[in-house]
Amino acid sequence: MTDASDTRAETAGRDYKDTLFLPKTDFPMRAGLPKREPEWLERWERLDLYAKMREAAAGRERFVLHDGPPYANGHIHLGTGMNKILKDLVVRSRRVMGHDAPYRPGWDCHGLPIEWKVEQAYRAKGRRKDDVPKAEFRKACRDYAAEWIDVQRTEFKRLGVAGEWDDPYTTMAFDAEAAIVREFLKFVDLGLVYRGSSPVMWSPVEKTALAEAEVEYHDKVSTTIWARFPVRGVKQDGSGVSADLAGADVVIWTTTPWTIPGNKAIAYSEAITYGVYEVKAVDSPEEFTPWARPGDKLVVADSLWDDVAQAAFIANAERLGDVDPDGLVCSHPLAKADAYWDYRVPLLEGDHVTDEQGTGFVHTAPSHGAEDYQVWMANKDRHGEGEAIPHTVGPDGAFLEHIPFFAGLEIIRTEGKKAGKDGPANKAVVDKLIEEGKLLARGRLEHSYPHSWRSKAPVIFRNTDQWFIALDREMDDGTTLRGRALKAIEDTTWTPKSAENRIRSMVEGRPDWLISRQRAWGVPLTMFVHADTGEILKDPAVNARIVEAVEARGADAWFDSDPAEFLGPDHDPAVWEPVTDILDVWFDSGSTHAFALREGEWPASLYLEGSDQHRGWFQSSLLESCGTRGRAPYEGVLTHGFIVDEKGMKMSKSLGNVLAPEEVANKYGADILRLWAASADYTGDLRIGEAILQTAVDAYRKLRNTMRYLLGALEGFTDEERLPVAEMPALERWVLHRLAELDATVREAYAAYDFKRAWSALFNFCVNDLSAFYLDVRKDSLYCDTPVEPRRRAARTVMSEVFDRLTVWLSPILVFTMEEAWLERFPSEDGSVHLRTFPETPEGWLDHDRAARWATIRRLRRAVTGALEEKRRAKEIGSSLEAAPKVYAADPAYREALEAEAPGAVDDFLAEISITSQAALIDEAAPADAFRLEDVEDVGVVFARAEGRKCARSWKISPEVGADPRHPDLSPRDAAAVAWFDARQGRQAG
């Protein structure tokens, strides 16, 4: 028997179809998920199911996943949707394993992403941000975030994500802003907050400093130049120039010509050999006159001379001798153009200098590069004249007014259609170098360059006064923030394990934490500094007044209040100035553990985000918590990859390969998206597309058909029908063993967040063990045996156990479908599969010896079914019941396994599991023409037709058909079943 829809042919005497016990269920074959899922969501809302789940879990061991807050600024995309689904899988799987697992979603509401959108909206109305009152602008940001929280909440709930949606945490809630202020002031009290002047990544378009986590790298075509720095001497006083170096120029190469006005030094490497070359001849292409001239003396790394000569059209040159850059001093290339640059430019050793590209010399502008700054600060005793770190560029990315020739010129255009493109500054500097005779060559280079994550415009390095948290300053206990963080990394469980090395290297090498931003929307750096000394005010009473005001009125209180209200009578407002910068948004989100986690929930069991958060939320949370609490706010961290299309390409609107979660849910259903997420290896990039989704759809249909069959076969099943395990046939006891194995596998997989392993194990069980084997074998008994027969009772008992476990095992993944299946069998006004936990599995079900025997038996069976399938394809038979195969197996292991499971009835048992009318096991080598499977070569099958007549009810062929004179067209088993059925019908009629 091969299908639930099997019917029986009408015989001359009687149609026995009504005597069969065929599956009955209203569980539809077609899921209709896009329509049904919103109905389930409405039901869960009506029941307040999340509250019921928490109530049912009260008192259990707590497992807390702290939600990393997404930005409230637009519709969710597949990445954020997949992230929320993974979190839901974690929380639900922990809950069904017996934990109290709350889930409180949150949103990040401050910072540049939201402020930038609001600024664009004002700009579209013809208003510049600077013209909008700060209070009005901040309210617009708050309203914008609140609007998108509502939108995203609906979109996340549509994916079946359960949580405290009516009480999420948001970083813009007044109590949250007060908590962030409280956390910040702890760092102030620890003495870790300081103001420093150093080059930071700066967005001219957004007019603010950016952290590394706020930039992304894109290819950019830059103008490159080879510029001359005239040798001035070998000592700081300019004396001691050798004959070879008289009139020579040190040649530098840079991709940022606009930084030349900020040059203060030249860096070299002690590992590179340098020489001075005298130009003898130059090429003169028709379209261009080279800037190199015969007689020029150029100091360059020997290994790069050929490259420099080619770029400068130098046809011939003579190397005059070695050059030791140590102690060498040059003049600025623009020194003769204006006295502003008339200072000595020392050559300083730097380990960042290589001879891979350029000239072997690195032009050093300490106000425009991290390495430039470090080299400059490390060589204070060798500086030339002038300020230590010059300020050349303003907040708008334009040269300051005191810079000769270039005042007001933009490096990056900040407005208009060309916003984000190169401004006129680069060209102006290049033209001036040409005019002064200090340009040797120029070119173009495509390279990776940092861009603002929000505006997509290139950033610049710009020296500014900013606020930092020191990582290496000792605290009272003798530890440093960096040291605490590195220790906390060791104490955390990282999934995958490679993530630990990644974040450790980031924390080991990162600079101090830049925490100030020159924006409007966010939590301010709520502190006062002395107007003359820059000293930070530390007063617990002042801090208490600040926190109290923010709790009552939000962060706006800092901007709207008279500073005297906070300073009180002990401090003069004329002396103590409030800081108006806002906190880095990563400090906000890094502080969420301090207010989002409730009593008994800290530290969180798990943080779960994309792998980019090793430099973002994971790290900011780590540093923030290590500073205020001495340890990480999490016990474990789980990371996932990014969403790409089926070809591995990043999704983008320009490529037309973007899929929205709503689009997938409306077309296929959210359960399909959840199944895709659970079945993917999320530790790497996750591919998705129509073909991949169709694979998930196909798998879902197979699983749904299995559930539908179980529901139909279990129609009317009650506890009175259950059969004790000791009385069950061998096949049912093998299924119980498989359930015990699966129970361990699913628990282990869910505990390790290995949803792919859990899904694969369950899906393969349903498709291979159930549908293709067990249920197929047992259809004859289910349909034809009477309800009182032990074999049928055993089958239904086991199927009930299978159903009970499958529905709860799969409930974290297929939240809608398992709810539908469970309530189809157990209708209830307020019941839910999501109120259940894993059933306990009796130890006695596990039987490894029986499992080994069944592995041997199923190997034998595969050879038989393979032989029958060949005959079916050849149209020699229509049904396997027409066959009586002769199965040759010389290896005694096959008979031993069959005999152990069916003592004294090996052939009948072989026929039963092969779904044939008869079968014979022959303990000898198979004839040469026997059918063999490639991977079961020790079994041969010779086809033979079954002997006897076909039973009109079960379709089995047997010589015993007609043995019962009451039913001459039935086998004795079926005749007895019909007699039982008729008697039962008669009693009911009476």
C-alpha cells in the first residue's frame, strides 16, 4: 500500500471501501500560509500568548537573550529580519527545553542615521539644520524614531517573533537616557574621560566625527602626486648639507594632495635603502612637458626609483650616492610661496613606511592621519618650528581662513548635486605645487577608501578636540579598561569560536574610545569643564541633579536648562562650562544592558548579532560594562553572516536582487523564511533567492504532508488504545529508539544554537524514516487491521508519540504550522503548542543493538525496493504487492538481524517491511543475473510474482484468499476484520 488515498476495487460481491480505516483530517494539504499566518497572529494577540508562555515558565532556570537594538529608521530588510528570526529561534528553543526565556525587543533611537534622515527632510523643505531650533530638531528626531518603531514592530511580529512588543526598551525613553547619563558619569568618576586633540575620521557632509564602526570602505579614484621637499640640511639648524644633496629634493608620494598644507614632517624606514639620483635626460611626449629637468637631484628609495622615473618621464639618471635620512631636514614645498610654511620639515623614522608603493618616504601631516600623528608625537624632541599639531581644515571640510591660497576651499563637497564628490581643494593644491615648481609627477589611483556609513560620502582625517575614554589608564584597582576587556573576552563563550580571536585582536589594537559627536540628536556628555584649565567637574551632588532632570524631562533637559540649576550654589556658571557634544551612539547601545535587563537578568546569557558587531555593539557593550562593572555584560556571544543573493552578490537596489521579508511572507509565508533561516549555515554569509526559497518550500511541503498523514491516521486515538512498549512489535520499538536518538540530537543542537543540525535531523527523520519507510510499511495495518489489533494499536501509539514530539521539536522553527497541527489534534480555545516543553523520553526506548539490526535490515530492504522499482519502471508490475522477491544474502548477518526481530517468521517479516505479498530470504550467493545495488553488492534480488489471488480489500496476493467462506474474495485477516466491522455496525444499528 503506497498512499493514504488508496481505494479498493469494487468486486462482484461487495465494495469493501467502507470497512477500511482510512486517515481522516481537516488539516489541509495546501498550507495557505500568507493568509493563515496573520490569523494566528491575531489569535496569539487575543490570548496574550507571550504572557502565558512567561507564566508557564515561571520559576524555571532563566535564559536571557539581550536584543541588540536596530536603528528605528526605515523598513526592515532581510538582514534585520533574519537576525530577529534567529533570536526567536534561540529564545523559543530555550523555552521548550525548560527555561524561562524572556525576550524584550529594543530600538536604538539616537545618532546619525536618524538625524541624517530628519536633516534631509528639512533640507527638502528648504530649511538648513543650522536654521532649525535645537529643541524643534530634537523633537522631530524623536517623532521620526517613534514612527519607525511602530512600523518595524509590525514587521517583526509578522515574522512570528514573540516578545514584549508592548513594552520594548528604547534608548530615547527618559529612563534609558538617564541610565546612559549615569553610566557616562561613572566613567568620568573613574578618571577615564579626557579631552584630546588628534586626527579623527570626520564626515564633512555630516559635520561630525565618526568611529570606525560608522564607516564602510568603497573604491575611490584619487589623484596621486609625487611632490618635492627641498633638502635644507642634516641638522635642525640646517647645516651640513653634503655635495650630493646640495639642491636635492626628497620626493614623497600621496593620494591626498589636500593634506600637503598640513605637512610637518617626512617619515622614512630604517629598513629601506635610499639614494640620490641626478636626472640626465627626460622624455618629452607631445602632449605633455615633464616637470623633471636634467640636473634635478631626487632622493628616493632605491627599490622604487624605476617607478618614480617612469611616472616623471625620466629617461636617464645617475645615482650619486647613498642617503641616510636620519637627521635630514627639508623645507616645505610651499615655503617660498608664503611665510606660513617657512619652517623646517624633519625626517622621522616610522615603522609604517614600506617600499611597496610610492617613493619610500611618507609625507606626514599629523592633523590628517593616525600614523602621522603617532610618528609626530613619538618624536617631540625632533620637531621643527610651528605648532605641534596644526589645524588646517574646519568642521565643514574646508580650509580654515588662516591658510594662505586655499582658505574656504572644500575637500569634499557638502551640498548640491555633487555632495560627497571631491571639492576644489585637491586641484588647487596641485596647481600651486606646479606653480612653485615642486610637483614631480601626478597620476590616478583606484583604491579602498573610508566612507560614511550613512551619507555614503568619503570621510577625511581631521585634527579636532574630542572627548575620549582612555583604555590604558590605570584605575584604582590597578587594572586598565583594555586589560579588563581582554580578560572578559577570555571568560565569554564565542560562537563560532573564531569570533574570539577576531574581537581580541580588535580590542588589543584599538585606540582610545572616541565618544564625542558634534551633532544634535543624542544623549549629551553631561559634564562641566573649567573655562580656563579644562578640568572636568566631579561632584556627586551635581551629577545627581543632572540624572534627576534627565529622568524627568529626558536628555533635552541638558540643553533646555540653565546650567546653574545643575551646578547649584557651590559652583560658578561663569567658571564651569557645559559640554554640548553628544555621546557616540555606540555608547548609548553599549549601555543598554544597564537599563534593558531587569532584576535577575544580568549578565545576559547571550548577545546575538551580525559579525560586523565585533567592532560595534559587542565591543562597545564589552568596554562599557568592563568600565562600570568589571566584566562583560554577556556570558556568550553568537554571530551570523550577511545576506547575499544566490550568486553570492551583496543585495542592492541597483542590481535588482533585493528581497524584502514582507515580500517573502506575502508570497510564501513567514514559516518558509523561518525554515530557510533555520536550515542555513548562519556562521557564514547566507544565500537567498527564488530557487533557494523554492527548496525551502519543497521541504516544507514534504514535512506538512507527513504531519497531515499523522493527523489523519491518529483520528479518534485515545489513551485507552495505547499499547505498552513491552507488547509492541519490533518495528515500533525501533521507531521509539529513533525518537530517543532524536530527542538527544535536538536538545544538543538547540543548546549549541545549531538550528541547521536540528532541522536536518528532524526533516530526514520525517522524510526517510517515517514517510518513506515506517508509515509506508504500516499503512496496511492502519487501514486493514481492526482497531483492537495489537499491531495497529502499537502503530497508533507510536505515531502519537511521534506527533507529540515533532510538534514541539519543530515549534521554534515553524511557529505557525506547528500551532495549526497541534490545535487540529487538540482543539482548545486557549491552548497552544507554544505552551509546551519537550516531553521526557523514557530511557528504555534507546536500544542501540536493535538500531544496529535495523540498519542491516534496511540495507537489505533497499536492495529489494530497488529491484521492484526497476520492474515498475519497465511496467512489468504496477504494485509491489504483485511481487514475491527471492532475496539472496550469503552474509549470515542479514538472517540473524531478521530472526532477532521476527523469530520464526523471517520470510513473512521480510515481505511485510518490503510491502510485497510474499518474500523469501535465501542464504547463498545470488545468481549472476540478480539485481544488485551498487552500494549493497552483497545482496541480490531475483524477481518472482506472488502466488495466489488478490484480496479485494487489502490487495495482497495470497493462496489463502477465499479460505473464509463468508468472504470468498478476502484473505483470512481481512475476512475477520470485515466480520468485526459488520458486527460493530450491527450493534450500533441495534
